[in-house]
Amino acid sequence: MDLGSENIQRILSRYKFHDVAVEELQKIHRIHSGMKPSTGTYTFSDGTQKDLLKLVGNIPVKYDGRSYNFPIQLWLMDSFPFTPPICLLRPTHDMVIREGKHVDARGRIYLPGLHNWDYPKSSVVVLMTEMTAKFEEDPPLSSKATGDTKDPHELLAFVSNLQINDGGIRHHDQQINKVSVVGGGDLGMASAMSILAKCEVDKLVFIDVAESSTKGGGTDLEIFSLPKVEVSRDLSASAGSRVVVVTANAWSSEQSYVSLVQTNVDLYRGIIPNVARLSPNAVMLITSQPVDIMTHVAWRQSGLPPTRVIGAGCNLDSQRLGHALNINLNIHKAAWVIGELSDNKVAVMSNTGLGASAQPEIAPGSSTTKPLLDRALEIMKNRGQRSWSVGLSIADITNSILKNTMKTHSISTLAQGWSGIGAEVFLSLPCILGSAGSTRLAGVSLGKEEDSKLRDSVTSLSNLMAQLRM
């Protein structure tokens, strides 16, 4: 492989593992001499750019008794070969991309070998062998149709959404359990690790957003090469997710609270619309602060229905409340903390017992339940919202979505129309969660004190939203 050009040498000199990278490139050349190195500037989805080395060539694929050459491009990160390349199809003018299990609509290639990259067991040579095998099962390119002519030998002319397997025809595999966590830092790391521990995921993508003040966790995940985890700075890696957890927060030196929140709104403009486009069927789970406002912002920016844009809200407090009632007070009924994630939040109890087969309902405020809830809230005092505990709460919500458990969580959701709330605000309310998103429990009449707190939150949240530039 000719690595002698001035441009290639200049870029290679910046690679963290220069000697090992050169050795790997020579191995690639010995087996795939048609893969040619060149340099270029890769633009990540967050707008940042980096000068990198890339390999361009064709990969041979046999399908239906004929051979084809599929053009590909491999961008080598500056930590190559300890991190996987970004792999893309580069179709010619007479080819079209067939989006599928291993390729998205923009030609980004996703393979198990990329998701589970572990150098030196993993290498580009092994990756290209896997790529050939997967593309022979489900070719990602086809020829453009020209006029009314139909070439009986045209690649994939008779293939649309069907595959041949074991002598029969079947539909594409069901969507994999893929979860993306957008935003590094302590909460992003806690969320990722908790999801891996609690949820049955096929793949977890950890996206370390450059503009976020909560960044940096991706480096450690890359170092330890966890199975099923892909680390990226590119939002396109989130494509096809069932759940997208957004933990990113922006930083600002502004003193005004409104200005601080505005920096997060501005950050979200570069994240939320892209994530919604890449995973249009996902449930978006917001944890950025202030969570009720940022969930509202994400809903507006995403264009998704409110049932699929939710915030972590008071879920952690609700889990703690239920535990305090059950273990400390021997009250075996579901209970939730609702309202704004602030001092204005209030506690409510279900009128059905734990494990009841009937759908839970919120009991109207009464003189009987209030002392119990107040006592449980007192027991919960001094338990902070630490990153690891919030991460566990996020994993609990994610698990309900992935497994379609129809479990009731207190999450930030569109509250308009609930118990007479007329304003467009997001508050934590008990919602049944499943794979399609959230369904609110019916509203009830609250006690005077609780109702006053909720109304105060509605007013303050509405006033803050009115001051933000969407």
C-alpha cells in the first residue's frame, strides 16, 4: 500500500497509534490490494470536522449466481486500529441504496463486527469478510430502473422487502433492541451502564456530543471495549433505535436562568430533529435539565407525537416513594410523585394494590391517604438525585419500553387536558409505558394544597417557555 504521499504522511503522523496503524494498513493491502488509501475531511453530524485517512475500493459480492462489486469507503479514526472505521457505501449514479438491517438510507454500514470491535481480535480484513457475507444475504444496492425496460438479470430486480432463507421466503428480521444514549459525562455513563445491566439490548450506542458540557465518557468506553457498545460522535450512529436517551446539557457563563436554559434549547436544535429523523419510530427519553422544559422543547423540535417524547421526570422519586410505603410503612399500594421536578411536586396513591390485575387508577385526595404519603416523603428526605440513581431510573423506563411491560411510571409528559390543565406544559404524571410510548392515567381531583402546587408549576413553566427562542 502506497503510504508515501505527503498528504497521507501528514495525516498519519497525527494518529495516536501510528506504527500499529501502518502495520494494519499493510495487512489490508496484502489481502485487499484494491483498497486504496487517500485523505479527506470527515464531517460529523454535530458539524465538527476532522482530517482523516480513508480507504476506497470495491467489495466482491455474489448474489443469485452472479458477481458484483459494491463500492465502499472506510474512514479510519485517529485512534485506529483500536476503534472501528466508519463504513459507508458509495453508490454510483446508476445505483440506489436499499435500506435494511445492516445499511441505513444514507449508506452507513452497521455490522456486529463494528458494534463489538475489539482489537487485535477485530481487524478491517475480518470486517470485510463479514461485510461480504452479510451483503450476500441481503444486498444493500440495486440498479436504478430505466424507463419501462426490465432486465431479468438486473441485481435485485425481483427483491423488495423479502429475503431467501433456508429455501423459503421470509420478511426482514424484526427490529433489533437498539438503544442510543446521547451525551457523555456522569449521567450518560450511568445511564449506559444501567441499561446494559437491566435491559436486554442487542446494541447500545453511546454518542459523546462535542458541544455538551457533559462529555468525555466515550473515551473510557472505547478503552474497555464493552460488548454490544458502540462509541461515536456521529448522531447517524443512532439510526434505527427503539429508545433514544438524551442526557446532553450545554454550558453557559450567562448569569440569567433563562439564558442558561436557552443554551440547552440551542444545543437541542442540532440533536433532536436529527435523532427524530434517524429513528422515527423511537421513544425519546429526555433527562437534560430542567427536564420538564427540555422534554417540552424536544417534543416541539422533533415533530413526534407527545406519547413518544417523554422525560425521566419524577420516576426516581416515585420508585423511592413506593419503596418507602411498601417496606417502611407496610402499605402495599402503588404511589407516584407527580408535577414539576421541583419543590412543587406532590405525591398521589393508587386505589388498587400492588400486583392487581386491574389497570391502576389514581385515588382522589383524601384525609386518609395524605398522612401516609407525607410520612413516606419524610422517609425519602436527604436522598439526592445522584447520577447512578438517575441512571437506574432511566434503565427502568427503558426496560418498560423495550419489553412492552405496560408498567406505570411517573414521567414528564404533555399535561394539557389532565385534571383541567389548559396550558401546553409538560409535567410528571402517571403513564403506562410500552413499546408504542406512553398513555396517561385519568386525571382526578387533588387536595387543595396539591392542586395549588400543580397550578403554580403550570404558571411558572408556561412563563419560562414563553421567554425561550425555539
